[in-house]
Amino acid sequence: MNHRAYLALAIPLTISTMTTPLLGAVDTAVVGQLPDPAYIGGVAVGSLIFNTLYWVFGFLRVSTSAFAAQASGASDSVQGVLALSRPFVLAVIVGICFILFQWPIEHAALLLISPDSDVSQFAAEYFRIRIWGAPFTLMNYVILGWLMGMAKIKESLSLQVLMNVLNMILAILFVHVFSFAVKGVAAATLIAEITAFIAGLLIVVKASPFKWKFPSIQELIDTQSLKKMFNVNKDLFIRTICLLVVINMFTAKGASFGTELLAANAVLFQIHYIMAYLFDGFANASSILVGKAVGSNDKELYKKTLTLSRQWSVINAFVIASVYGIFQEQIIGLFTNLPGVIDLSIEYGTWLIIYPFAACFGLVIYGVFTGATEIAPVRNSMFYAMIVYVITQIIVTPIWHNHGLWLAFIIYTIGRSGFLVMYTPRLNKKWYTGTGPSTEL
């Protein structure tokens, strides 16, 4: 494993994962051209609700990718099929529950965030349409995670590009041609998610390296395997809850500063998502390689992957910060043409130049831990970082307002990286002494 081989995996994965934040970014950018900042605020709040719902179950993609990579490394066809089947069933059940409980979810979320009345109305319109895509979105997580774990990079990239290009075309059509406003961007995303699910099923059947045979009920509910899957997913679930506490506290506090500042923060947060997903492609590459190392008991591959992960996290930070620093005004201008929102976004956007350096290790080394299915350190580091964020926000926002809010977020991000890096020697010791995780799902 060398730099060229690592990049050959990481770059397509980066392009693929980059399409994920584009769903929210396109929605924000399309309504950002409308005359009222409440449109941006409504989509921002609506997107936040779905980010909360889906990120809680983001482990469906992450753990599926790790288990699939381990099955691929061990050339175990049975475990490869089970790596997809078990989380797929869970995704269906959870998605249906979201639809059944949509009314209390909507009202609880809007009560918690408490946006202005116009923003609340648009957020509700957005939510009531997109909620019907919940089962498809979660099943897409599983499909995408499995394809990535099996190193089917072209297939996962094609699936993501299909979804996002369709979303872009339909969003522009529904908003600027048919004047459906917020309902239009929500409908565009819903149609794109359903289409991607159908295409994803076809891709899985065609791309699978194994002879496809649906497992028996006994194989699906094997006690030991389910225990391991739920232990991994439990830690990822807690990690995601901590992340969502931070994001929801950030958004709720930002909403208290007024609609225009809420809109500016929404634009900056969409840019932050894009930055984070640029790192996520490298994290996915590290996760796949470490998963294969675990599956094949290749200690040299593990060691080299860890080294490459560290090096490219720093290089990536410099590139991302430089591009944003040079083209800040042009990037912000892609999301809105409202002068007040643009001015506020530029005023507070300097924090995003710092963000890549604060986040790089936490976002890339994370992939090493997930590939080894050693998730407790990820959970712990996120919990400690969340505590740091809560304390910092309480102290600094009364003094520096929105600047204080962004300062708290950057400090949280530094903590997220620092705490996780502190666990790396323990993972190395566990790996080199031969007590690494079992590859059986």
C-alpha cells in the first residue's frame, strides 16, 4: 500500500461521499435565490430535522461498510451477504416507524428549535413531503455502505451521482419553472431518494462478488452475530446522539439571533458539511483498508493505512482551507443572492478557514477505528467533545454571540480530533498483540 494506491481508493470515495451533503446544499442554494430569507431558514430547519433522524441511524452505512470490508478481506461469501441483509431489515423497520410517528416528530422538533413563524411554516412544508422517503433513505445507507465495503467504488459513485444530479435538475425545475418553492425542493429530494433506492438494488445484484442467496431466518437472527452488530451500532448510535446534541444546540442558539443570521449560519453550515465530507472520503478509504487488514490478518496493511491516514488528513486540511480562503465570497454566492445574508456569511465565514485543521484527524482517523470495528473510542471521544462544547457555548455565547457560537464549535471539533487521537496507541497495542476484533458478523 502506497500513496498512489491509497489515493486511487480515496479520491473516488471522496467524490462519492461529496454527493451526500449536496442534497442539502442544493436545496439551500435553490431557495437561496428566492426573495425572503425565511425560505432558507425553513429549508435549514427542515434539513436539520432529517439530519437528526438519519444521522442517528448513520451507523447503518458505517457499520455495514466495515463488516462488508472484513467479509471481503476474509473472502467469506456468507458473511458478505449477511453484512447487507441484517441492517437492510433494520432500515425498513425504522423507516416505517418514522412515517408512522411523523406528527409527533415534526411538532417536537419545531417546539425544540422554536424558529420564527414563517420559518416554521416552510420547515413544516418541507418535512411533510420528505418524511415519506425515510425507508428509502435508510435502505440507501445500507446499500451504499455495502458497496463501499466491497470496494465497489465506481458503483457507489454512480449511485450517488444519479441521486444528486436528479435532485438538482428536479429542484431547479420545481422551484424556478413551476414555482413550488420549499415544497418543490422537498419533492425533488424525495423523488431522487426513491430512484436511487431502485437503482441501488439493481447495482447490488449485478455487482455482488458472491452468489446471491437470501439468508435463512436462523442465519439472520444468529445470537452472537447480532450481539456484535448491535454492540458496534450501539456505540455509533451514542456517538451520533452526541453529534446531534451539538448541531441542534448550535442551530437553536443561532435561531435565537434572528432569521437573517439563521440563514447565514445555514449557508456556512452547508459549506462545513461539504468540507467534512471531503475528509469522509479518506476516512472511508481507511475504513475499507483496515477492514481488509482485519479480515486477512495483515498487520503491515493496517500500519501503512494508519500512516497514510494521518498524512493525508493534514494535506487535505491545507487544500480545503486554502481553496475556501481564496474563493470564500464566490462559494457563499452560490448559496444565496441576498446581500444581508451574504455579508453575515462573510463576517462569520472566517471560522471555516480554521475548521479543516481542527477536524482533520478526528474525521479521517475515525475511519481506522470503524474499519477495525473498535467503536468505543469513537463514542468516548465524541462524548468528551460534546461536554466541552456545551460548557464552551454556555460561557462564550453571552459574551461574543454568534462569534462565540462558532468558537464553541471549533473548540468542540478540536476536542473531537484530540480525544480520538489519544486512543490510537491503545488500538495499535491491541492489534500488534494479536487481540484484534473477530471478523465474524
